[in-house]
Amino acid sequence: MELFGQLLANAIMLGAIYALTAVAYTLVYGVVQLVNFAFGELFMVGAFICVSLMLPSVSLFGVSVAMPGLPLILAAPLAILLVGLIGVLVERFAYRPLRNAPRLAPLIVAIGLSVLLQSLAQSIWGAEELSFPEFGLSKLPPLVLFGSIHVNVMEIVVLAVAIVSMVVLTIFVKSTRLGRAMRATAEDPIAARLVGISIDRVIAAAFLIGSLFAALAGLLYAQAYGFVHPTMGFLPGLKALTAAVLGGIGSIPGAAIGGMLLALIETFGAGYLPNGSAYRDAFGFGILILLLMFRPQGLLGRRELNEAPAGSLVGTGAGKTPPQWYQAIVRLVESWLLRFKPGKTVLTLGVLFVAVAAAFLITSDYWLRILIFVLTYGLLASGLNIVVGFTGLLDLGFVAFWAVGSYLTSILFVLVLKQTFGIAPADVWWLFYVNLLIGGFLAALLGVALGYPTLKLRGDYLAIMTLGFGEIIRITATNWIDLTRGPMGIRGIPSPALFDFPLGQPRYLYLVGLALAVVIFACIGRLVRSYVGRAWVSIRENESAAEAMGVDTPRYKLFAYASGGFVGGVVGVFYAHSQQYVSPLSFTLFENILILMLIVMGGLGTLIGPFIGAAFWIIFLQVAQDIPFIQSHPELRFALLGLALVCLMIYLPQGVAARARVKLMVPR
Amino acid sequence: MTAPMLEISGLTVRYGPVRALNNISLRVDRGTIVALIGSNGAGKSTTLKALSGLLDLEGGSISFEGEPIERMAAEKRVARGMAHVPEGRRVFPRMSVWENLQLGGYTRPESEISEDLDHVVSLFPVLGERRRQYAGTLSGGEQQMLAIGRALMSRPRLLLMDEPSMGLAPQMVELILETVTAIRDEGTTVLLVEQNAAGAIRLSDYVYVLRVGEIVHQSKGSEIDDELLKTLYLGHDL
Amino acid sequence: MMELLKVEGLTVRFGGLVAVKNVNLSIAAGSIQALIGPNGAGKSTFVNALTGMVRSSGGTIVLNGKALHDQKPHQIVAAGICRTFQNIRLFGGMTVLENALVGAHRHFKSSMLDLVFQSSRMKDEEAQWIAEAAEELEFVGIAKYRDTMASTLPYGHQRRLEIARALLSKPELLLLDEPMAGMNSAEKDQLAQIITRVRQRGITILLIEHDMQIIRQLSDRVAVLHHGETLTEGTVNDVFNHIAVKEAYLGRAA
């Protein structure tokens, strides 16, 4: 009973914070049907600004800056207002240009903004956590309720603030002129314009209010747990999105109910289930997945929100002329690419020759390792590209396939053969090659299993569901210690070998990777240049027309997941043996986003794009380390990546390799 | 001589590769009902959408009370005195009848809204009776009245009506068409798009007939007889 | 005269709304059957139900003695019904030839291994259907655009590509959903000729159209839908002289 009461008190406070953040998602989704992933980051920025304002001095970009040292009661509103301003600017400059673009484009922008804000915060405030300054109320002794339940005064304040702000918002939306205009826009934007409502203003207002709520939630969260950190918004952001979907996205009472429900399930699951606290984060995602499968409209929501995104994948941009420097880069890449016409045997052989020669001409192990990374990420991106680029299904759980391949071979070689049966890896060198296939097929199987429940879903919901799958698999890999060794990871995975000849040197690893890349590249190319590729692209371009032309769309979607998964699995096996170490940290949502960005940068739905994106990014990562300012703030590189992604979506959504569009037939 | 209420010249609109309106010109005089008729896909709704600012023009000009408005945002045109009752009514289904009407007066000063509400209720008493009901639960005819009432709340001098009789029972069609006349008699100019050609011709002062994005006939309603109508409307052989 | 398609009692409900109510229609093999009716009469819903794109709530659809209701769209294509769309639905990011080849999708039998190893079976199949697709593009008169992106094709040609794409599934029954919408009279004449030549190839056609001249010119029989129900069905002359049809179209006074 004591435990129950304590858990209940914790859950209610957490639920209040989830609910506040869920309001942000719900409000914006209701008005513009956009999942603004960046609310999780605005949540974090709100907390950081608030803490900064409360301290006498803060180190920004490593420079100590004097701060006013305001009391919480002044710092909080100021921080909240500043975040509101950021939210409005984000809407104005990142989302508004894409208002009429296919829905994948703003979704990718949302992801890019998330990365941008998080990396920027890391550069500004540093990667260390900052503790939340003490203030009057936090120093009070906890109250004791019913003799045994300890409740901090601030927990009551959090709940009270949440209730008051939700009530105020409800009244605002219910009975003010702007609130009515917001509801009208949510119901029918065209009719709203016809009665004289300025849609731009309503959307800006939704972003403003949403950002205010996210910031409020963020600083309440920070004071409750006593710290701020650049990644602190990530999980609560996802949870809040889950809560919003749970309650029925678009509904404000739904957000409140969803937030409370999610917090209750999490807290009690963690408290009562065996090993529950380890799987705490998985509960929410599990519920999310079940919900999307059986009741995608949530508890209080409406069904029509799972719409088909018709037309091409990301559109042709906002029709804006990109800046000069940007055009120059694109022209450079294109001129190079136009020489590389797919299908020209001489040229393909030439490129291959250069790639092989590189292994012998480059003497630095360091750069060879970088090239191995380019190949690994290029291949992963190629696998994901089948699903996202060719078939048009935004998959945020792709890293799971990579993880499956990596863990399969690691567990087999290290935990089973070496440690259980005492078999030396050198005696079973051939198993690496077998595992490439097994890993591929296992991941393909997983692709079908995870793809099946998503068949009905489109657009945003598909992305959210795959994200849930990816997170569950990562959480499982972290916590199923017997199988995976948990966060410690598995060490001592043998390098590949051929008979007695070890291939552990970077030069040979690079050649093995290159061989894999050639085979996989050719296989994907051949599938794409056939009726299968045409079926995939037809689903991307217009799913209902594809169906009407006789394409069994569920089957080809599953086949896309399986093919992408296969590639991910194969690369996973290679990755484990080339790194000789795997841990759950390699398979995060961030990695998935990174891989997605590589494709977007290179060109969605092109064969060569993923490799160009990977080469661009990984070489940039290294080169940029020599730039002084970036040297001291390496996270800025990721901020630049996020920014590049946003600009790409606005100016050149097809990526830099847009001209390298694949012919969907055998070249003649 | 004052400028006509509305004057369109050389209006051209494209939907992607389709030219939906090709160089059409028409004029609506103050205090009249002008009907725009024609078969499906002739471009009637497109004309209204271009007028209210929902579609961008490829060419041509629109002058409203002598002022060019072709570049004005849709919401500004409402404030200028032009309201559009859209095809399919498009009431806000999960908002009450009263809220729908209040939204209709979005561009008006709050203080004058209650007076306008009274006026709309006097025109459509049933809306007063159902003020608390969700608009989505009204019958088709009631929704049409609400859509018209909502548009009138902005006190328009020009009312654009798109197929107000579509999908309604014959009695209701009659009632809606009578209302159109009543609105005109109160001094509001009406541009009426109708598939119910006979009904529209009967009550309007002037008629334009559209076919495949072009105006193929214009005259007073009384000059259009059945034979001419069939020829213009259904093709030559019917 | 052989009956190709028989629809009996077809009903489609959306929530409380009955969009198609107990419709019967029988189409003779080799004929052109027109389906007309005012806006919102249920024509498109009827076509969507025929092609499996919306679920029917009652009634039967039989093609050549084979029951098709409750089948999925791709199964219906395999059975021999293919369609075009009123609001053109091409695959904009694919070339004209690739669009046409998607229409031939159901004929491809190569396995994954055939594809990966580029077997002769795969190559033959691909070559055969590329040739057939090229022929159909020629047939509708857009052969020279074969490598153009479908989204950049002129509007009239997009309509023709939709027809070529549907023809490549080798249908017995071709559904044309307002193929003339948005076309000028010269384009309409050309398209009418194409439709006539499709019929000469022995393909049965269900034509949904608003242009009465075209209906008169092309069709053997006409069915009229109004408020989701069959108002009348018969030869062109019978139907056009039917008083109820005029009322449905022109309003009560006409």
C-alpha cells in the first residue's frame, strides 16, 4: 500500500508533465496535421534557458557569461516566452515554406530541427548536465500524506500549474475569438479562410502556444529531477507524442488523459513487474504500437487523421531559389554525377577500379577506417532507401535490422562458440560468411514481422509506429543482459578471415566491405530495374493507382521491408566483425535519423545517393575537426547536419543526386 | 455611373496541367442575381474559388466595386465585403450552430455580432432553435441554411453561392432558392452557381453559361428557353 | 449476345449514407456501356466498388461467371477489369514507359532469383512487355514521349497514358471514368477515336462521361444513376428521351 501510494504520487506528477507536452503536439497536429518532433527539444531548451537565467553566471560556448540570477518566478515566464518565440520562428522559416508539400517533407524537417536544436544546445551549454538551482519551494521538507506517502511541495505545484494551464487553454480554445478560429481551422481550413480567418496567423498561434507548453513542461521536469541536459527532451518528447496519440491526437482533454494514463502505466509497470524498471520506456512504446494497430484514432480522437500522402515523395521544393553557395555545390555534384551514367559498363568498372586501387594507394589506416565507415553507412542507407526512397514508407526503426545482424553474429561467435563450447573463432572462419546470409534473412524476417502491422498505416503514423519498434528493440538489447550483455556490449568479436589468412587489417576489411557493397549495390539495382522496382515506386507515387493497376501493395510493401531488412542484417554482421565490438549505443534512434539524413542528402530513390550522402557526411565529420571552432564544439557538426537537412527539404528535396534518378528498367 | 459590383476580365486558371478557366469575362451589377450555369467540369466552382481567393490566377483581373482584388488574400476579401458559400456547404461539423455563425462574423467587430445573429435567425428561424446543436448533426437543408447564414454574418455586399440546392429534397430546393431572392431583395448582390439550371434561370436577372472553361452564352434569364438550354447544356443533339 | 459483366443489387454505404443503392447493371461483351448521372449521383462510388477500391455492403459482381465482390483490387485486375481515373492518377515520378509497364505488372512471372541473376527468362519477359508497352503507347499516340516524366506530360496526353497503362493489363472490361473531363473538343474527338479503336479490339468498355454528344456518339447502351439508384437503362435514344433524365439534369421545370 505504501509503495502503491508513492507510485501514484510519482505517476501523477509525471503525467502532468507528459500531458503539458502532449498538448503541444496535439494543438499543432490539430491545426496543421504535422508531428513537430522538435517539441521534445523545445522542452529541453526551455529548461536550459530557465536554469541559465537563474544562475549568476553560465558557460556558453565555453565562455563564462554573467547572468541575472533571477528567481524562478521571473526566470520561468521569461524562458517560456523565449521558447515561444523560437517556436514561432521555426514555424515561419522551416515549416511555412513546406505547407503544401507532401507530408513526408515537413516530417523530415521536424527530424532535422530536432537534431539541430539538440546539437546546438550541446555546443552552447556543453554535454555535461547542469544541476537545477535550489529555490525557495524546493527546500521545503516533503509533506507526508496518509502517514507514509512523501510528497514534495513542488510536486503539488507541478500538478496545480498543469491543471491551471490546461483549464486556461481549454477556456481559451473554447470561447475566445482566436480559439474558435483555431478550432475552425482544424476542422476545415478552406471554410476557415472563407469566413476571413488568416490561416498563417492561426498556425503561428498554435506553434506559439504549443512551444509555451513544451517549455513549461520542460522546466517543471528539470526542477523535479534536479538537472538539465541537452538530451533530456528526447524521451519525454517521444512519450508525450505517445500520450497525445493515446488520448487521440488533436484533442486537448485527450492529451491530459493520455499523459496521465501513460505515466500510470509506466510507473506501475516499473514498480510492480519483475525487472519492470529496466523496461520502463518500452511500456509506452508497446502501448503505442498496439494502439496504432487497433485504434489509431486514440481514445478521444477522430479516424481521418491517418491519411494517404498522395503524389511524389517529398515534392519539388517550395519553389525557392537556393543561395548561391548552395547552387554551386549542387552543380558540382551534378556535373560529376552526369558523367557517371548508370549502366555504362566502362564507367562502372572504372569507378570500381579506383575503389580497389584506393585500398593500396591509401597508406593511412586512419583514412582506410574512414572509408570502411563510408561503405558501412552507405550500405545501411541503401537498405533504408529501398523502404523510404523507393517505396515511400518513412521507417524510423531501421536500426533494428542492423542490430539483429550485429547481435546474431556476436552472440554466436563470442557467447556461444567461444565461451560456451570453447571453439576458437579461427576454426570457424567460414561462419562469418554464413552469418552474413543468416543475419540478412533473420533481419528480413523481422522486417516482415514488423512491417505487417504497419500495412494499414500511412504517413506520420507509420513513422511513429516504426519508431516504436526500433526503440523497443534497442531497449530489449540494453536490458536482456543474459543474451546481449546489456550496455556493456559484447567484445572480442573476431575479424573476418579467409582460411588461414586474417582480414583484420583495415586494408583487407575495406576490401571485404567493398565486395559486399558491390554485391548489394548490384542486387538492389537489379531489383529496382525490374517490375519489382516499378511496383515499389508506383506505391510511393500513388498507392491507390498502384492497387488499381494490379499491384498487390501489401505484398510489395512487405517485400520492401524484407529487402531493406536483409541489407541491414548483412551490414550488421559485417559491422560487428569490423568493429569487433557491439553495444546498444550503436543502434539508437539518432543513428536511424542519421542514416535517413544521408539518403535525403544524397537523393531519395537513387542508387548512388546513399553512398554520396555517406561519403559527404563522414568525410565532412573528419575534415571539420580541423576547423578551430568546431574542434572545441564537435557537436556543431551535427547542428550543421540538421540545418542542411532543413535547407535541403526547402530548396532541393530530391537531394544532391537528384539527376541520378534510376531507370526502373534494364538499361539498354 | 458607379463601377459594377464585380467585373472579371480575361480570367484564366490552371490546375496543374489542366486549364480549368480560359479567358472568361463577366460582370455583376449591384443588386442583381447573376447565375452561372453549365454542366459538370465547366468551371463554375473554379470561377467562384478564383473570386474568393482560394485559387491563384494565371491571368486576368478581378475588380470588386472598382478595386482590383486579384492579389488580395482570401481572408481580406471577406473583410472587403465578399462572402462565399462553398460547394458542399462546409460547415464546421463539430462546432455548434451558434459558433459557426459567430465564426461567420469573424471579420466584424464583436459588438455588432449579436445584431447580425438576430438578422440571420429571422431569415432562418430553425438555426435559432438549433443553436446549441453540432452543425454536423443538422440535416442537409439545415446545413445549407447554416452555410448561407454564416456567410451573411460577414455582412457581404456580394454573396457567391456554389450549388446551394445540391443534394437537397425538392421542397428544400424551393425554399433555398426563395431565400436567394430574399437576400437579393435586402440589397445583397448574388452570384449563383447552380446545376439546377431551370431553377437558377427562373430567379436570376442575368445568366452566363459556361462550357469547358469558356463562356458560351450570356443573356437575360427570360431569353433562355428549354431548347436553347438543352443545346447549351447537354450538347446539340438532345 | 454474350453477357460479360453482371452486377446485381450492388449497395455501398458510408456510415449512414447510402452512396449506391441496389444497382443492377449488365454489360454485353464487346459493347460500350455508358453510365451517366449528375454530380454526386454515385457513379464514382460505383466504379470504385467494381474495382474493389471501396467495399460493397451488398450485392454481387460477376465477370464471365466469376464472382468478384469482396475481391482485392489486384485480384480484380487479374480477373480482367482495369480502370482509368477521373482525377488523373499517374505515377508522376516515373517515365511514360515505366507508367505503362506498371499496368502490365500482373503478367510478370520472374522470380527474385531470375532478377538478381538476370536470367534469360527475366530478360525475355522484360523485353516482351517493353515491346508491348511501346505498342500501346503508339496506339494511343504518345510513343514519342516514352522517356518523359509522366508529371510533365501535357494534360491530354496524361489521359491517353492512363488508357494505355490500363490496356497493358490486357483487360476484358475497361472502365473509363470521365476520360474527357477538362479536354477541348479537338482533344475529345481524338480520344473518342481511340476509344472506338479499343472497342474494335474486342475490349468491352464502361464509359462514365458528362459530355452527352460523346455518349451519343460512342455508346450502345446508357444507364443513368441518380441519388445512388438506377433511374433508367436502355438504348441511347430511349434514355435521352426519358423525362426523368431531363429532370435529373436540368431541374424540375425543364
